[in-house]
Amino acid sequence: MPLHLIPNEQLLLESIPDPEAELWGWERFAHTINGYEVMGGFEPCADLANRGTPSTLTELRCCLFFEARRERHSGGVSTNLEWIRELLRAIRQKVQTGDLD
């Protein structure tokens, strides 16, 4: 999936998928950041996602990016929809409160 990068400061609440609805489009939103580039490579991005301890908006978005990559490369077998919903909730909360890093 091609990346369409959007900086944190330009995120709009309405462009972030609603975690309480069907999760259509979450992968497209996940690709609005290049988690590998932001985190300094595959390993740091994977470590953050696997630890499950993101705290900033950027870290939350990088985790979501990694989950989209994980889904693509596993054929959807490893998708944890509740974790994806939690990430989307946290991202929406950060954007809503203006906590953009």
C-alpha cells in the first residue's frame, strides 16, 4: 500500500477511523506515517509495537503502522483487532486534546 504521509499537526479527527465502528480503512490511515523511518528502522518499530507501550501520538501511529505491515505480511493471521481499536482510540484522544507530541 502506498504511503500518503500526514504530519501529526495536520491530522483531522474525522480522518481517523472510528474504533467503535467497522474497521474499514484502518490500514490506509496506518500508512499516513512511515513508522520504519520515524523509529529508525524495522527493529525499533517492531520493538515498540511488540512491547505495546506507546505513549506519544507518534509512537501510537508507528505501532498502528507496524500492525498494518504485520497484517499484510501474515495474511491477516496475526491481526489483533482489539489492539488496533485501542491504538485508534488513543490516537483519536491525542488529536482531540491537541496532544500532538
